[in-house]
Amino acid sequence: MGCGASKIVEQQAALNNNGHAQEIVRKSSVVEKLTEQNEPVSTPPEKQAQPVQQKAPEPEKRVSTATSPEPKSVAAEPVQEEPKKDEPSNEKPAPTYTEESLQDVLELEKKLSLLESKGVVGQYQTQHKLLVSLYPELQAAQKKVEALKQQTVKEYRDVAVMQHPNVRAMFSDVYQLQSQMAKEQQEYMDALNRQEVAEKELKSRQEEYNALYAEVESLQKECEELQRIRAEREKKLDEIFDGKYGSDLEGQLEAETDLLTERKEIISRARNYWSNAKVLMEHAVQQLAYSTRRWAQINTVNQSMVQARYSMVAETRNYLIAASQNITNTHRYLSNVNIPYCNSEDLRVLNNAIATIFNDIMNRDSYMRALQTYSALNNKANSLHQWIILVLEKTINKDLQQIVPLWQEKILALKRERMRLIHVKLRELQGKDVSEDIPDEVLWLQHSQEQIPEVQSDTRIAEPDTVSLKDDNLEDIPSPPTTERRPSHEKDVSSEGDSLPTTEGVAPSDTPPSSTTQGEVAPPSEGDIPPPLTTQGDVPPSFTTEKDAEDTKKANGTTEESSGVDSQEIAELLETAMKVKPLIELAPVPNMDALFGNIEELKTKYEEQVAQFSKAQDVNKARLDQALQEKLQARRIRKQAIELQDTSELAKGVTSSFGKLF
């Protein structure tokens, strides 16, 4: 029977000319197995081959027609239904991005570049911090004014009582009466002076608070707009990249950009603080210098010209008040470092000198002590101004010059990578080339060419109130002679790379809101007190006659003939006031933590972020590899199942067809 089977194979091989060779070979292998199992069959080979040659096409038809529906369906089910189950998993959702998505991202990047170039976040943080610290000071100043007003009323009443005839009659000695009168008048003058100083301070704080509050409100709106645009951009990017990074490079660049941005903001914020402090001290030095020269000039005015001398004292006081306010604001900006010159103790000495300035003019000793105080404070303010410039030039500006190019490089690389990925997505979507041109506004090329953007001082400078300097017997009192100023800081400190604006002598034009805004503290009521005549340069109380003043001078030993003030000593004090410290003698520059905070913490934070990012990338890669292997394994299983089903179907079909032939 093995011979009969071989003849059947030869006859079937002749059907290769009809295009069924491959199928017949597969079927013949099955037939061989079947014939080996059916050895009892005794059909002659000639009769077996005859029908095969005459009905060559019949087996294909039979396979298609004689096969029962059940085997066909069973064989077809795994082949057709199984792939349908996998088709939904392979289908990608329709993309939600279009070419307009690219344009939207470009427009958002333009807006972001504009706001980021202005540094609104750093400015908001700086001004908001000052606003928060200024509010309790404003409350304290208001309470101080109320308390001083009550004290002034009390002293005024004491003076008024001394004017009553019954009280004057109680003194048998005229010199005793004049001495007591002078004492009461001096106490009233001191109280009134303290009140006026406190009122000026309160007014200045109110104006500063109102202007600062309006500025913070404006910056807050810009910061909210910046956050809104950033959120909108992230939403667009999520739509384009399915909530993932377009590439590993994009994620890495974003992490590096975030770190550099945070470091740049810290250094920029420190630069804003110190730049504002520099401008404030520049004005404070000028105001202290003018006060010292004006106070020294008082000695040249005849002591009989009481009104003129008091006018000069009032003007000196107003300049000292402005200098004190500017130094106070400087301390607020530099609150995180130890100030080596014009510290809080020096500021306390200055404020005490302001409070007793009308008393210091009464005798030689107090006059010279006041002049020495003003001269020493002017010298210390000069040193503080030099020190601030040194810190700016030698540390802060250099650090900013180093980090800005790195930050610009990273942010430009991130923008380019994102634009490239979006172009790739659009190319896949449209099936054609898309222009990869990126506007300069998006890439921020105009800013990348700048080393450091120029700082615009946004601090408010305290300016002195004007005083009428006229006397009935004299023309306008001339300004004090100018003392040779020290060399400009450009000669003392290397100003290479300095981009700070020159603001010397320029007062801010900002004005407080006309209406009451949120956070504004209303000024206290005037109350029942005498008018502050010293503000206009008049003699403080109207009852102080020239005769009374002359008697007081005699009692104090300060007559015109015996003033006892040495002009040479005054000249030496003026020279000391403007003395410049050599750079080598200035205090050391603060350390990095004092200037910028804990930079190492930023580095550690960045390293943790990079490690987390790398770990996430590894996990994602492992998941992708695992998913790919699962897909490949599933495909192998499906392929084997299909092949098995094909074999099963073929076996059943061949058995049915060839069984009839046998």
C-alpha cells in the first residue's frame, strides 16, 4: 500500500501546472499519513490515478462546498474573530492638535517671553515683602503720633500757665521766673519737635505704603497673568504630547531650566534689594552732608537773628529726618545681613539728635556735640554706601553675569526642542513638510544678547520738607558752602559690567492713590494742639521774645561775644564727615548664604529632581519594554493559534475530500 500512496503523490504533483502545487504538497503529507493508517485498502493504482487526473479541480471545490458549515466556522472563528479583539487596542485616538496648536503655542511663548523678561515674579516677591514689613511700622508710627500729641498738649498748657499773672507773681526773683519760663518753653519745643518729626515720619510711611500697595497690586495682576499663560501653555503641550514629555531631552532641559530659573531669581532679587539700598544710601549721604554743612553754617549767623537761626535749624532737622528715613529703608532691604556701618545703634543716635536739635542750638557744648554727631554719621553713611557698591560689584553682579548666559542657553534649548517636537507631530499629522521657522520673540533672541538687564530702582526716596529761610533784617540765607566730595564710586570700585542706573538727585515721581485703598492707614486727627510753627521756620512759640531769648543766652553763657565756637574745629569736622575709607579697610563682603540664602539646598533639590526624573525615565522605559515584549508574545501566541487553526481546518477538509476519493 505504500507503493499506491506514492503513485497518488505523483499524480497530484502533476497538478502544479494549475497553480495548486503548494496546497497539494501540504495535503499530500496528510494523505501519506492517512494512507499509512489505511493499509487494508486494495484499490489498484491505475483506478486510483484515473479519477484524479480527470477531476483535478474537484478537490478545491469540494473542500469549499462539501465541508460542513461547522468545521468551516470553527476554523474561521479563530482566524477572523481573534484579530478583531486586538484591533481596538491597536487603534490610536484621533489627535486633538492641529496646525493651529503650533500657532497657539507660539503666541503663548511670545507672551511668556515678554513677562519673563520683565522679572515680574521677583519684583512682586520683593515689593510684597516690603509691604508686609511696612504695615506694622505704620501702625506703630500712628500710635506714636497720638501719644506725642498728648504730650505736646500737656507741655503747651504748662507754658500757658506760666504766662498767667498770678503765676508770674509767685516768683520774687525775675531771673528765677525767666529760668523756669525757659525750662517750660524748652520742654514744649522738644515735645513739639518730636511730634512734628513723628508726623513727618507717619506721612512718609503712608505715602510709601500707598504707592507700594498700588505697585504690588499691579505686579500681582501680572504674576496672575503669567501663571495663567503658563497653565494654558502646559495644557496645549499636554494635548500635543498626550500628557507626557515629547522626548527625554525635553524633560531633562525642563528640569535644568527650572533650577537655573530659581537660582537666577534668587540672585536677581538680591540684586534688586542691594540696588535699592545703594540708591537710598546715595541720597542719605547727600542729605547728611547738607545737614552737617548747614548746621556748621549756623555759627556764622549773628545770634541776634533768632528767626533766621531757627529756620536754619528747622531745615537741618528736615534733612536729617529724610536721611533717617532713607537709612531705615536701607536696613529693611538689607535685613538678612549684618550692616557694618550706620547700624541700628547709629540710627538711634541720629533720631535722638533730631529730637533735641532745637535744644542743641542753645549753647556751645551741645552745638558742637551735635556737629560731631552729624559728622560721624555722615562718615559712616559714606562707608555704608561704599560697602554696598562693593558687594554689588564684587559678588552679586558677577554671580548674575555667570548664571544669566547659562539660563538663557537652557531656556532657548528647551524652546527649540519643544518647537521641534511639535513640528514632528504636525508632520506626522499632515503627512507633509512643515516650516520649522521659529520667531525671534519666541526664542527670546533679543534678550539673549544682553549680559544683564538694567535694574530700574523702584524704591521711594525720602525728601526733606522745604523751609522758608528769610529774616526781616537779611536777604535769603544762602546755601551752605559745598565741601569737596569724595571721588565717585567708579574710581573706588571697579565698575566693569555695572549696569545700575544713575539716579543721583532724582526723586521718584510716584504719588499715592487719591482715594483710600485697601491696607491704607488713615492719618490721625489733629486734636486740640498748637500749630506746628517750626515747620515753616518760625520761632517755635510766639511768646518767646528776643529779650527772653537774650536773657536765656546770658544764663547759658552763649552771648554773641562769647559763643566760644572754633571755626577751625568746625572745618576739621566737615572734612572728617566726607572722609573716604580705602577699599581694604571696608568690612568684608557677606557670605553666600547671607546674600542669597541656602544655595546648597537648591543644589540638593536639583539633584533629587534629576534622580527622580531619571528613575521615572527608567521605569517608563522598563514598562515600555515590558509592554513591547507582551505585545510581541501576544502576537506570537496569536500567530501560533492561527497556524494551529489553519492546520486543523486543513486536516478536516483534506480528510473529508480525500476520503471520498479513496
